[in-house]
Amino acid sequence: MTNDQIARAIQAYGGAGHLDPEAFDQHLAETAHGAARALLYDSYRQHFPHALHDELLSAVAALRAALGFSATPTATQVRDWQERQVEVQADARAKYVNYPVAFVDGPYEGVEMTIEGPAKPYPAEGDPLGYLVGESHGWKAGPRAYEPVEIVWGPPGREGSSSARYKRDDTPLPDGRWQYRLRTDDPAPPAGARPPERIRQTV
């Protein structure tokens, strides 16, 4: 497909020539993504326009194929993907392993231990419809994203106790350890906060 043909498609689509081919590609992809997500998350609404979304996905997929752009899904492909997810997610949850982690600040600064997490990510890397899972429903292959830890403060024998929450970095270090940092959106731990003695003795 030549740039001239893409330009004519942009004009016919209603872009009035204001979109370049790369922006048009992105616009069509976002249209398909939005329609696919609506089929999964909005279709429970009364009078949801199923047929309209089905046709929109098919039309965008056909237009992208004619223009030589990468494929986007049809409604049938979205529904087939959805039907497989119970099994796919169960398989991803099937195995948990212990990951080495290091706390880099706060009361647990310098503490290293292992924290359990799934061995497989969900959705799998390379899943062309993985974006339909949404950020809140997926996970990385790694330790838990948030980890509450027990803390104490005050003189021995009269310690106060509470908890602090840590957040995992998005990627591990080259040596495989995952770093945890104290959440800054929580109130700061009390002065002198530290891990309980039983934890200090095991790390």
C-alpha cells in the first residue's frame, strides 16, 4: 500500500489529511482496542450495542489489512480469547516460587529474604490480546507487588508494634533480586522503627 493510498484512506475515514500514516495506524489500533475492551467490560450494560461493536472491529481489521498495517482482532477473536482465559489464568497461577528480595530503605533497610510469587506472568508475554486483561487483573512473574511487614519501636520489653508497607520495583536487579521500597503515600513509620527481633535473627 502506497502513502498516496493511505492518504486517500485517511481522507475517506474523516481525517481530512491531518493524520500522517503512523498516526492513522495508531488511531485505528486505539479504536479497535477500545471496542474490544468494551465488549468485555461494558457489554453487561442494558442496550449495549453488540452488533455495532462487532461490525466496528471487523471493519477496522479489514481496513488495517488492506492498508498493510498489523492485525487487530475481530469480535469473534475477542470472544474466543475471553473463553480461554479461565484455563490460561489457572495455568499461570499453578506454580508459585520464592524470589530473593532486598529492602532498600525504611525500617527494613538492608534486610534480604525471599517472598513468594507466581512463576508465570499473566497475561503471557507476546499475547496479542493481553492488553484486554487490564493492569489491575494481571501480574508479573515475581514476588508480590506490595508487601506489609511487621515493625516494632521503643525500648526492649516495651516495644510498640505495627506494620509498614513496601512496594516492589517493576524489574529485578541483574542478579535476580527484586528491590522493595517503603511506600511514600503512607504515614511515615515511628522514629526508631525496626524489624522484630525474631526477624532480625533470621536475616
